Amino acid sequence: MEMVYGRGYLSAGGDAEVAGIVDGFDLKAGRVLDLGCGLGGASVTMARDLGATDVVGFDIDEEVLARASLLVEENQLEDRIQLVHGVPGVLQFVDESFDLVYLTAVACHMSDLGGFFEEIVRVLKPDGWLAGSDWMVREKNQEFRVWDDLLRDRGLNFYFVDQLEFSRVLKSVGFQQIRFNDRTAAFTRFSAASSLRVAQELKPLLLSSLGDEGYQAFKQWTDVRYSGLKNNGMSYQQLYAQKSGAGY
């Protein structure tokens, strides 16, 4: 995945996408939770390039956190980034701990979307913000079904909903100022470029690391995802929502 998306990332966009999502937030002024931080790219970008001084990167996968730790150390950001391993469910943070919760492609893994966002509301300070991005259903057409079936056949836990349902759940747990920024066109371009690189430039490296069967499975994954975006099965949305203030 890092071969395709860059060091520290399991999804497209890289540092520029992180900067776009948090544009307008004063990261120096508060505490940030990078929820589902993965390989640490977003945490490092926010601390190294965007002024954040207190970032907590949380993930349930010890292996990816170990790789994130190396990235933090290489950038000498141990004083700004704390990496925390946890388990699914209730977050291990006290109420009203963070000014901003950042997440990308995490909510789509949650079977209980309401419970997930309730926990985010709980750990946010009054007037705190949720900012991030995620995959959403655009149309449950053939391209979406092929993409969804492929993920399920590989044992991956995805629970896609559309933007309307996403917004409804956010409202139901107490978020306000909810808005979305459609990034589907950009991510369709990212996916097209990724599929081409996997088929050409990266093929020797991927064959070496994955073997032929693993390479073919990875190539199918990139091609089917691109088709799902290009043919209106899926959308990719930046999302923003604010917790109500002191009267919440």
C-alpha cells in the first residue's frame, strides 16, 4: 500500500489530502486525535507540517502502529505525537479530551455507526470538531456490488452507507454544522493512476513482495475500486461536524 500511496499511508491523497481536510483549523491551539491512524502519515503531517503540537494517534492494529512509530521517530516528533494501541468499542479516553478528531476511511468499517460517533462526541470538547473523509455509497449498481462482494469475499469488514444516512447518524448523536465536500472526481483520478502504476511501474516490486497470486489479487482490488468510482457506485467525501457547545 505504501508503494502505491506513499510512506505512512494506506489510502490515496497523502500529505496534500490531509492538509486540505484540516485547512482552516488551528492545530497549534488544541489536542488532536487521529482515530485509526494506521501507518502514521496523517499524524506526522499534522505535527511536522501543519503546526500540531499534541497529536494522539490511535489504532487497533499493533503491526501498523509499530511502523507508525518508526515514522514518528524518523521525523523526531516523539514530543508531539503519542501513539496509542486500543481495542474496538469504547475509546480509552476520558470525556472531552480533544479539540479535533481526525479520521479517514474508518467509519466505513463500523457496523454500529451511531455507537462509533457517540464515542467521538463523548471525547470531543464542547464546540470541538470532527474532520475527515470516508467512502460512501452513491448508487447500489453493478459496479458497487462487484466492489462490495470482492471486499466481503476477502473477509474485510466494510459497512458502506450513503451520504444521507451518514448525515442522519451524525445528527442523531448530537453533531451540528454538518457538511460534506465531494472528492469523488479527485479520488477517481487517484485510483486511475494507482491502477496504472500497479500494472506497469510497480509490477516488478509488487510481484517480488507478493508473488504472482498476491499481485493478481492486489491488481484486481485496484481495478475494481477504480471501476466503482468511475461508474458511480461509490463516492469519496470529506466530512465535517461540530459538537454542540456547553449546553450539549
